Amino acid sequence: MGKRGSRSRSQLLHTLTKKQKKHLRDFGEEHPFYDRVSGKEAKPQIYQRSENSDASGSESEAESEPEQVSGYHKLLATLKNASEEDEEEEEDEEEEEEDSVVDEVETNSEDDGSDVSMEKETTAESTKVQESMVLPADPEGKDGDGPLGTSQESLEEFTDAKHESLFSLETNFLEESEGACSLKVSQDPFLQHVNKELKEKEIQAVATNPRTTHQLKWPVLGQLVFSSKFQKLETFKPSKDVDLKSLHLQKPLESTWTKTNSQFLSGPSKSSSPFTPLQKELFLIMNSYQDLFYPERTALKNGEEIRHVYCLHAINHVLKANAQVLIVVPFREAALRVVQLFISLLEGDSKKKIIVSNKKRFKGEYGSDPEERPPNLKRPEDYEAVFVGNIDDHFRIGVAILQRSIRLYAPFYSSDILIASPLGLRTIIGAEGEKKRDFDFLSSIELLIIDQADIYLMQNWEHVLHLMNHMNLLPLDSHGVDFSRVRMWSLNSWSKYYRQTLLFGALQDAQINSVFSKYCVNLQGQVAVRNVPITGSISHVLVQLPHVFQRMEAENVASVIDARFNFFVNKILPQYRDAVMSHTLIYVPSYFDFVRLRNYFKKEELNFTHICEYTPKSGISRARHFFLQGEKQFLLLTERFHFYKRYTIKGIRNLIFYELPTYSHFYSEVCNMLKATSRGEEAAWTCTVLYSRYDAQRLAAVVGVTRAAQMLQSKKNVHLFITGER
């Protein structure tokens, strides 16, 4: 190549293209491609259009803007098979070709003509492709007057069918006329979510920003509350018709979902929609990657329907991202059903069965023997639905999704999906100070699904809080990870802002609400279903019974526990110390309150017995017998015992709810126990309930939202309801 001309800095910068300027800035010299072959100093090239040119533009515009913008846009409109890199080269080559055409047309360019012709000869092979594609934008070349032909044959000859898709403008650029989407600006909500970049100031503002909320009413879900601590709050309404293709489902889910979900589809909806009305609205929220709290999931009615739709979302997420998903379920039976759904969703009606590793071992450890349950055991329908199959609550298992195969019992750090109970996770997470503990696997969780959250209130809610406190922390060890594949927001310890949390339960509870509001900080926002109960469970009480609700005062939430104990000891218990008030059952939801009352009763030497979830069978039988015969005046009963056993306690004449029950239907169940041993004492039956203004949700579930509002705002502290009147 020849020596570079000694052009001045101002003239050089004035005539260089953007690509030449970038190369000059990066390397301190021009690219060798633009070296002059002639030893003569080249004059600056100034583009001048001929009089007969039909392309618009003036000489002053050409000097101030060396890039020919109009030609570039024509190039974009005509090309369909060029890469982004080729496109930039074509722009530069177009300028060189236009300069050469001008040199041939003008008669006063003798000094520059030889240089341009020499440059064309030396670069003929390297610019063959660009010449054939640039010339259609050249008005002179169309008529065949230019130095190179622009026939349709030359364009067709360069069509590279093998690599066409890799260099297609249709897949790499956003065409406004056709509405096509590029990889950077995709309509897939998953890509929009993970590719969204947060700024440091946005993260810092989250701690101080007030939570913005907006309420909407959906046809099936009812009252929804959209909220976010980020500046932008996105809300939307459900579409009437949902097409599977518009949901961005990965293969083979589009074909397998309809068959897997067919048991819930019936009638005309079976052919028109692949979802039930409830599933459709739930999946639209899940697929938007917003956090979701749905407190109306019941094992008896819609539990399996909801399990199907969140399993679809989990598998779809894994197939897109190869990211870890954590599904928290209470019992092994639930884990068994989740894995079976995964197999069904990946297999469908395909003739080729997918390979499931360790399937026999899994069925042996997570399955159940129907003969293990006593045949004469009669329990309510909701109890049978919850405690079906293997109800062991200590387990954890890793699932790896491979091509046409599923590996069960995969190591946690190579698993795509983790299925575990709160207790199973607590034993591996450990506590501070323990030598053997591990929670690094929680750092990469992008989708957290907590199903049947209300049951964890009956198991041990502290395990759930312990889990949430260890979610998405920076790992203590690299575990062989390739850091070049780790997203920057993960390295910045911002993973919790990208994690989607799906929370399903059977009730509105302050502890569950607290977890959702405190630990769910997804940048996409949160959606909570907030339907209020119109009628309470008191309407299901069948016995004629006066219900006396006594309100106690407490300064704050922290003082409620002590305030309740003092109110009970000083105001309620003295009314029942008389022997006339025998057969008194005291229902205690909290185990800690139960222990406190038991110790107080022992200290006061009261005639009482007690039953809790830890009482052996022999102790339960003795306590029930003594209470029925009247040998023990008081019976302390924990809510967790009632949840796990559902025994009918006979001999109740006086009932005290130390606190409103967690499950509203437990209120009517316990009240209806009075009719189990009706001996003509119905007129003497009593029921006393303690509540405070911090029990608003539980109170509304028992008496209804209208009555609850009146009771909380009333100046009176005592309210009376009578049920079972004829």
C-alpha cells in the first residue's frame, strides 16, 4: 500500500466517514484500506452531484455530511440478506463508488482519476459483493452507464442460501414497515424482563420510594392491587381470547399443554381456549413476570387447577433460560404431582417416551400405599384433600431437564428445578455458627413458587422466614461457574429485583402478607388478589348459640400478645372459675400462647387438661375422657392439633376462642362440636371470642366485612351474635 497523504487535521476529519473516524480514534491512524497507491499527494475528495442526477442534495450538504444518508436508507429498504457488519462496509463502499462515478463524469478531475482507478483495481475482489449491492442505489448505474453492471443476475448470483439466516436484516433489525422484532427489542416478556438494566440510583431509591398502588377488577380473580416501589407501575387487563402462540411458549409446550390440561376443560371452552377462566388470568400475570399473591387456593376446589398452570410457567421458564426454579410444597405427595406434571408437559402424546432417571426410587420414596390409611377414618372433605398420599414434610429433590429426558435426584448445583419443603430447606441451609450448611444454591433462583403457604403456618412459619432471608445472596464459593455467562445484575447482587415470586395460599393472613410485601421486590411490580369476604363462617354454625365478641385494647402489634393474656386472666377467666362453668374448651391458635396458658393454669392449680400436636395418643384419649366425664373443668386445645387430627371433642358446654382461628371454617367446626353430646343443656351454652383491631382480616372472615368494620369502629367493646334461631 502507498504512503498516507499529509492532509491537514481539519480536512481529514471533515472528509472521513464515521467508520474511518472510529478507526482513527481507536488506533491513531487510518485503516490501510484507504491508503493511496499513487505517490502523488491526493487532493481532498469533494462530492458533487451532476446536473442530470435525480438524487436530491446540494454541494454544501455533501461537504457537511460526508455520509450519504439517503443512499443508506435506500440500501436498508432493498437489502434483506446482509449482516450489520456488512452494512457498515457497504456504506463506506458506496461513498467510494459514488466518488469514482463523479470522477468519470466530470472532466476536470485529471489528478484524481488515476488514483481512484488504481484503488478500484486493487480492491476489486474485496468489494465485489458490496459493489453489486450498492449500485441499485446509484441512479447512473441503473441505466447501465456506470463502470459496473447492475443487472438482476448479479444480485441473484450473490445469494448465499447457506448463511442467509445468519446475515438477514429481517432477524437482526427492527423493520417498522413489517413490524418485525429484533432480539434486543423482543415481545417475549421473559427477554424484556431479564434484559432490562437497572441503574444504581434506582436501586438506592427503592429503600425510600413509597409503594405506588393501583386497583383493578378482573372478571375471575376479582379485586387486584398492582403495586411497585420502582417509578414505573405497569397494569393491564386480561384479554378475552388467549392464543397459545402469543404466549411465547417453548416447544413442545404448545402441543402438550392442551392434553395435560384437558381434565379441567369441558363444554364449549374445551375447543376454544386451552385454559380455564381462572388459569387464563393467573397465567397472564405469571407470564408478565410480576410477583403474584393469590390467597384463594384451596385443595378441595382449585388446587390442582392452579398447580397445572404454575408448572407450565416453571417449565417454560427453564426451557428459555436454563435458570434455577425453586418450588416449595408442604408434602411429598405434592412434590410427586409436580414431577408427574413435568413429565406430562414434556412428553405429551408423543410416541417417544422421555427417559426419567431414578423413577423407581422416586416413586418408592414419594409415593404412598393406600392401605396405610384406616378405612373407618371419617374426616371433612377439605381434610381429605389436604392430607392425601405421602404427607411427610421433610424432603428436597433436584430435577434436571435434559433433551428428551428428566434426571431426578440431580445435584442442587446442576439442577434446573428444586422441589422442597420448608423443613427440608431449613436443614440444609442451617443456622449461623453451624459448620455444615449451604445456601449458595439459592443465589441463582430466578423463579420462586410457594404453594399452599397457609399450611406452613401450621408447620413452622419460621422456616419460611429463614428461607426468604437467604434468597439471592452472593454465593460464598464460585462452584465452578463460568463468570462470562453470569449477568451483570447478578454479580451486582441485584438478583432479588429480577426474581419472580408466586405465592399461593388459602387465606388472607398478616404473616403471609408481610412476606409478600417485604421480600417480593420484583422490578416488574407485584399483583395481589384482595377480595373481601361478604359473609363470614359464623353463618355455617348450626347450633343455637350466643356468640359474645369482646374487644381488647392494645397500643401496637408487639403488645397484642401480652394484652391478650392479661385481658384473659383478669377479665375472662374469673367468669369461668366457678364449678357451674364446667366443660369449658379453650381454643388456642398459637402454640406459644398455649404453653403460657398451660404454665399459668399449673401455677394456679386449676382443674384442667390439655391436648396439643405433640401429645401422644394415650394422652389424647385420657384428656378427652376426663373432659367428657367432667373430671377436668378446662381443656386447652391447640389449633395445630385440630388441623392435623380433626377430632370431635365431646362434652363441650362453654367455648372460649383465646384468639380468632387462622382458618375461618374452623370457627364453625368447633362451634358445631357442641351438638355432639346434646343432653338438654343447650340453653346454658356459651361462646366467648377475644379480638383486637389488629385481627381485622380474621374477624372479617368470621363475621363478614361489613360487621367487622362496625365492630372495629364501634365505641362498644362487646358485641353479641346469636346463631341457630328458629
